[in-house]
Amino acid sequence: MIIAVDGPTASGKGTIAKALAAHFGLPHLDTGLLYRAVGRQVQINGGNPDDPHDALAACEFPESLLEDSSLRSEEVGGFASRVSVHPGVRHALYERQRAFALQEGGAVLDGRDIGTVIAPEAPVKLFVTASVAERARRRWLEMTGRGIDVLLAAIERDIAARDARDMNRADAPLMAAPGALVIDTTHFGRDAAIEAAIEAVQTRLG
Ligand code: DC
């Protein structure tokens, strides 16, 4: 069984995907991490994330980079969003994601284009979203909780810019796949959102 979980940044899709994987005993792939590794590798190479050649060269990142905590930063998230517009980068990362989705027994993948491009045949597709203001508030709480001094307004601006770039790119833009169940977590706590997702999967599977 393939479960595709798509949605914008800080929507709660990663939390939901992890919880679904644990509940149904499936392996989980956070595909955003692959784009973040490419973004970080461009930075390490001193390249320009908007340049398709620099971005493509960075797809040759070492596996160990995926474990690097720097991938979680807002700065690398922005770089990831910028490299992800290049079709060459998306193509280079496709096989790895596709193979993960097709492994025996199934898998849970979260990202932006799982239900539309990576595994359009997935029997269960979720699109997890929340308002920009709520997503910015969550990110701000998480960052200030880690002692990072940052303005809420700056985060809100970055999230809106990232959404616009992810939704308006020509290749595999962020959108709800046809037939996807939309879960809006704006007014949901973590546990309620997870419960709704588990229920949705169970309903889909009959
Ligand atoms: O989910 P995330 O914030 O870690 O993703 C970082 C960026 O990577 C996101 O802004 C766009 C890109 N991305 C993508 O284009 N396709 C995916 N399946 C996952 C992420």
C-alpha cells in the first residue's frame, strides 16, 4: 500500500506521514530532505541555486549529507525550494523516490508531488494544509523554542514566498492530486490531525 502525503511547508504533513508509517507499519521517506540535500550541496559548492547546471551538479551529494542537521534550517529550505524548480533536479531525484514507493509491502512518502508525479497510482492520497499565518506561528514557536531569534513577520513572508514558488513552478507544482483528501490542520492539534489522517486511510481502504 502506497500512502502519498503532500502539502506546503509547516502544514504538519511530515508529522502525519511519520504517524501513518508507524501506525500501518510502513517505511517512510521525507522527500523534502532530498531537495534540501541538493540545496545544501549547492551552498557547499559555492554555486547558485537558480542556475540549472549548479543545481544539477549538486544532485551528486554524499549520502551522509542526509543526516546533517543543517538540512532542517529555514535557509536550506529556501535553497531546496529554489533548486526544486529545475526539471533536471526533479528528474535526477525521481528514480530514488519511485523505487522507495514501489518497494514490496508499500510505503509512506511525503512531499509536494507524491500523489501527482512520484506515485499517482497510490490508493491513498492526502493533501495536508493550513493557513500561512498558522504555519508561520508554528515555525516561529519551534525556532524560538530552539533559541533562534526570529521575527514572526519574517517567517510569514518566507513561507508565503516558498508557497508561491512551489505552487507556480512549471514542473510538478505543489497541488492536491485528483482524488486527494484535503486535511486542513489550521484548527487541529497534532493528535487530532493524526487521528483524522488514520481514519481517512482506513476509510479509503474500506
Ligand atoms: O518539505 P520541505 O519543506 O522539506 O521541502 C523543501 C523544498 O523542497 C520545498 O520547498 C520544495 C521542494 N520539494 C519538492 O519540490 N518536491 C518534493 N516532493 C519535496 C520537496
